[in-house]
Amino acid sequence: MTVDSRERSATRFNPRWIRRVRLGRKVLSRRWHQSLQFRAILVALTLTLCAFFATGSFMSHQIADRLFSDRLNQVLAEAHTDIADVQASFDASDASDRTEVQALIDSTMGALSMDSEETGRHWILIPLDRGAGQSFVGVQTQSPWMTSASVPQQLQQRVAEGDGTYWQPASVRMAEGGAEQPVIVIGDVVQLNQNARYGLFFVYDFADPQITLNSIHAVLLLSMLALLLLVGTIVWYVTREVVRPVSSTARVSQQLSEGDLDVRMEVRGSNEVARLSRSFNRMADNLQEQITQLEQLSTMQQTFVSDVSHELRTPLTTVKMAAEVLYNAREEFDPVNRRSAELLHHQVDRFDSMLSDLLEISRFDAGAATLDIASTDIFSVIYDVVEAAGPLVLKCGSTLTVRSQLTRCVAQMDQRRIDRIIRNLVSNALEHGEGKPVEIYVASNANAVAVAVRDYGIGMAEEQTAKVFNRFWRADPARARTVGGTGLGLSIALEDTRLHRGQLDVWARPGEGACFRLTLPLVRTQPLDPELPNPLPMPPAPVLADSTAHVTDTGSLALTAQVDPYATGTGSHALQLGESAVTATPGASETPAGSTAAGDQPGTEGP
């Protein structure tokens, strides 16, 4: 099917009125969910319509029943009288042949035809005993267009078999060339001499009761419309008086939530709405006062942290230089002093790192953090982090593997901040991985690149996962740590991610490890598309590695297999650091360990 044929088919099966109905349904649904006044009016009208429909149906039924009963009793009484008169006329006659019988019928039934216009009645005389005697006459009717077929067969059978007067509703033309009208057909048996049985049927017009009932229905319908209009107007006015202050409160609340702390509600009168407005204004005053105090305290705290951090820089630099001198000369000291020099050196480095974190946090709080954006290959950042983590990998007895189907992925980023994010995630994974493998996954889609760091260590519970990005929070403060810190690393990583308009997610299970996923837009001006799925699931599924590397005894990076540096950018590769080397998979030339210099970045394209 071509595009044009599909469009014609869609147009044929999706006409304009269907689109209008769908649009109207969406508009009504939006109004129903957004407007209390619209909802109240619609509910009131619906309930009023249901109540009026039930009441109108009951009244219509009662009126129709009364009209029908009165008219039926009237025509039954007239029919009994007319049937008795006809039978009396037949009993008084001694007609014996067909001519005399016909004359008797004409004279007797002619008297009934004289007042038919006033009573709205027509008669039909139908022989019940089909005979061929000299006195037999056929079907006699008052009007030529009304025949025996006008009388229901069921009624004819009941009259022929029964003994009494029977009636049945039907639809018959009461005028020549006219439309069928509702009627009541009443029948009974009359006898001529020689025991000839005839069915005498009277057709009574019931159009007048139906016209009256239709008029009553029209009045009820007009009354219902007027009542709906009246109820809708009343409900609209009442709800308007009630909803208007609520809408005003909602509008003022929204302005307060947007930071306009000076906005207040207008107070009129002394009713409930006025009391609500006064209470709301007092609440807004208290909130403004408290927020102002909190802002002042926050500013003082930020200033204090920033000033203290800056003031500590100078003495820390002096202490660090002295510690470096002592550390470099530690071999000349006795064992106790040598150990003291080593502890001093490491703790000063840790203190310097903590001070840097505090300064960075103060910049975020002051809104002074900026980005140095440049187009950078994400793999170059990852490989730098992996190479720097080599000594920690050996110390933890773990392995560090990079898995991806890509060989190159360029994104706009601040390389220093992204390096800090990934370095922090890798360090945490190695520290809490309990010597188990740690894996780094990389994938991308049309507008984003994702980097996930997965470990199989102690993991975290759900309540711990919810707090993992909080400042100064640790999963287990009493646990001995390999790499010291203040608990600000993940908080800084989250702030760096937000600066890039990215997303930092976490997954963890107790005893199954944890996974942190960093998602960045390829172009910073184009934010992440929520409609597109993330390039990496949580947690990512393992992928076989095509290239591996290991850390030598000196802690340097050495490759045992290298990805083609002239690859087109797609393919599978892995970079692994560990205690043992693994050979390349089939299809790749095997390279002796240590053939590639430390710090090379496999999988990236040449210039």
C-alpha cells in the first residue's frame, strides 16, 4: 500500500465528524478535571435530568393510562348499547331471503352510520358461518376502504369462539387515503333468523387521546428544558460565588510557589471566605518571614563555609609542603617516625580533597558553578579514569571492565566535571565491591549517551537508595573505608549532572550490588527526550568482551588485545583491568602483554 492510498484510506475511515467528536471529548475531559464549577454544573444538570426523566415518565404513564381508560370505558359502553340495538332489530325482523336480509342490514346499520362522525366510529359486519343458504349475505362495511382485513384475525377468532364482547388495539385508516391511526376494535356476535351468526365489529378512533398525550409530552419536554436552564443558571451562580475565592486562592498560592512572596489575597466582608483570606494572608506573612530568615541563615552558612575553606587553603598548602618533605625523607627515619610521615602525607591529601569538595559545594550553593563546554569523546574520559584507578583495582583485588558496542561517542561536556563524576562512581564501586568485578557500560541513542558503573558488592536497601545523593550521608558510617571522604562525592556528582542537563540514576539490591547510570545529552542545547528510552537498562546486561587489558606489577596499564584504531565507530570492545590478563577473542590478532604503552586508549578513532 502506497502512502497516498494509506492517506485516502485514513481519510475515508476517519471522517471529519469523528475528529470533531474526539476533540470535543478531549475538551470536556480537560474541563472536567480542571474546573470545579464545570463539574458542579454538569453533575447538577445530570441529576436534575435524571430526576425529571423519572418524574416525567411516571406522570406520562399515569396520564396516558387515565386517558386510555376513560376513552375505553366510554367506547365499550357505546358498543354494548349499539350491539344490543342491532340484535333487537334483527330479532324483531322475519326476513327470510337474501334481499330481505340485505334490506334489514342496510336499515339497521344505516342508523348507526348517521352519528359516526360525532363518535369517531366505523362498523364492519363479518359472517362467522360461511354458508350458501338463500339468506346468506357477505361482509358488510360502513366505508369502502375498510374491509374485513382491517379487523385483526386474532380478534375475529376470539369473537367467533367466545361468548361476549372483546376488544383489541390496532392501526387502521379512518379516512380514505389517510394515514393509519391508533384505534380500538370492539367485536361481538349478532344473530339473524335461521341462526345465522355474524361478527359485528366497531372501529373507534383513538387519535384524539394520542394527540392530547403528545401535547402533554411536548409541555413536559419544554418544562424540562426550562428547568434545566433554570437549575444550570442557579448552580452556575452559586458555584461561582463559592469557586471564585477558591480560584483566587489557587492563583495566589501558585504565585507564592513561584517565589512572589509579596502577593496577598483580597479580603472582603466578614464571611467564611473573608476569614479564609485573612488566615491565608497570615500564613503567607509567616512563610515570608521564615523563608527570609532561612535565606539569611543559608547565605551566612554559605559565606562561612566559603570563607573558612579559602582561609584554610593557605595553612593547608604549607602543611602539605612540609608533609611532602617529610614523606620524601621517610627512609632516613626510624620505623615509628617513618609510619608517622606516611600517615601525615595521606591524611593531608585526604584533607585537601575534602576541602576541595567543600569549596565545590559552596560554589553550587552560590550559583557560581559554570561549565567549560567542549566536544569530547566519552571513551577518552573513561579510559583516563580507568587508568588512574589501576592502583586501587590492584589493592581491592577486583577487576574493572569497560563494555560497549561503540568505539567512539562524542558529546558536548565539561571534561573535568564528567571525569570527576565517573571517577567518583568507579571509586565507590571498587570500595564497596568486596573484591568482585566492577563493570562500566557505555551506550548511546539519537540524543543521549549513557555510562553505567555496576558492582556486585554489598548493595543497598531501598531506603538507603533514596538517601544516596544526600550530603554527608553514608550507607554504613561505622564501616572501615578504603578511600576516605566526607559523603559529598555523590552530591557533587548529582550537581555536575544537573549542570549538564543530564540524569543520574541508581539501582541497588542488598547482596546483589549497585549500579549508577549517568545519562548526558549529546548536544547540551537539546535536553534529554523523555519519549526516547534510555540507551542502557538498569542494571545493564553483561556483554562478552572482545578486548582486555590488565595492570602490571608496577600498576601501569597494559593491553593484551587492541581494537582497530581505524574502526568506523561501531563494534564491540572491552577494556579490563585486573590481576590476570585475558587473551583476545577469535578474529583479533593476539598481542603479547605489555606491547601497548600504558595510557593508550583503544577503540577511539584517529585524528
